[in-house]
Amino acid sequence: MPDVSIKAAPEATEKDGWRVSVGLGDASSSRLGLARQLVSESMLLAGEAVAGYGDKHGLPLPYRGQEMRSEMPPPEELGPAGLPRMWGALRMMLPSSIASSPQPHLGLGLDAYVQVTSPIRRFADLAVHYQLKAHLAGEPLPFSADEVVRIGRESGSRARALERSANDYWLCEFWRRHAGKPFAGLVLGGVRGRDQSYKLLLTEVGAIVDYKSTTPLTAGEEALVVPSKAGVFL
């Protein structure tokens, strides 16, 4: 799916002193996109290497994994080819998990993976560094298997909750500032349990929004929608 970038920065020319922008991520810029992809792949490689080292030496680390569903519907049942089908496949994926021993990660295609490259902004990564340093120095490990799992789960869930809250706030503010402006949307699929409610990908900015339609829509169909000042699309 397209990568959406939500940014808010101080700006003296704005009435409230903030400039809010929403758009496609840096992957849309060839040079910067390739550079970021290289960094991202290097971070994954580091995580795979640490997981392999931890497995070899029996280190309790917060190994991340993701299993595949025992049964998957045929591709054509997930939606029309392209982004709607990709969206359908993403909705079928099981949530990731954390364990103190290696486990396969379906989403990354790795046999074992540990997040380790951001000890400044992720406490779980810092805990991994402490584990590795203690092991290399021949000292007792600071965290038990249960503790590394708890740290990985709690710190990760809190960080994701804060990130979602911030993104939701600034995205709503962006729609408020663009109330009345039409946006082109691609119908990804329906919202479970809600009649004539759909997930739309706004192709100009890369954001996925809820849309309540007065008429039935089908996945893959295009629609022109307009945000209200309350952030509701009409």
C-alpha cells in the first residue's frame, strides 16, 4: 500500500502557528526513496543478524514473529487485482507477536527477527543492547525471558497507541483545513458490520479513510469525496 506521510511543524504564517501536511511518503521521490529503502533494508538485516546470534547463543530477546492463517481464500475473493486485493490480503494477516525465542515472521519473510536499531527512541531496542553487551562481556544478563517479552509488548503497544493518536489528530486537522475540497478516492473494500461503509484510499495524499455512501459501491471503483470540518467524508 502507498506510504502516507503526516507532518506538523511550527509556521508563523499560519493562523494557529502550525503547518499541517499530508502526502505520499518519500518513496515517491526516486533518490530519497531509494536512500530510505537502503536504510530500511539495512535495519532489517541488522535485526535478522541479531536474531540469528541470539538464537545461536540461547539469548532471551524480544523476537518478533507473524504467523500465516491456516486457510486463506483464493486471491480473487480478496478483491479486484491491484490495491483492493492487496488491502484484502492485509486484512487477513494475523497480528505480530513477541516471544523470548525465535519465531518466523511472515510479513518480513524472515525465520527470526529482533528490532535493535533504534535504542534511543525504543526502550525494547535499548533492552536488547543491554542483553548483548552483558553477553559479550561475560556478565549476567540483565533481563530474564519473561522480562524481555514484557518489555517488548508493553513498550511497543504504548508507542503505537501514541503514534496513532497523534496521526489521527493531525489528519483530522488536515481535513478540517481542507473542508469542501474534493479528493479522488479508490474503494478498497467494505467496512465489516457497517452497511454501505467503505475504506477509501485517497490517491492524492495516500491516506485511507472511512466513507459512508448513500449508494452501494464495489471494490476497485473510483469515487470523489469531500471532507467536512468535522473530518467526515461526504
